[in-house]
Amino acid sequence: MYRNYQARLENFIAVAADPCSSESNVQIAQKVLRYRNKIMERRQALN
């Protein structure tokens, strides 16, 4: 499960960084990565 999550995360990072990606795909990837960062911050705050 973690490998699948990690692969998806790496794909989102690649899409966000790829200058050939469409603007909408870049925006979606950035939104996913921002959401992930917020979740990680919340988890750290709880621990």
C-alpha cells in the first residue's frame, strides 16, 4: 500500500514540475500536494 501511495505521490510531483504538462493538470497536482502537506502538518501537531 505504501509503495502505491509513494508512486502516486511521485507522479503528482512529476506532473507539477513538468513544463509540458497542461495547466489544469499542474493545478490539480499542486492542489494534491498542498493537501498532503496540510495533512502531514496536522499529524505532526497531534504527535
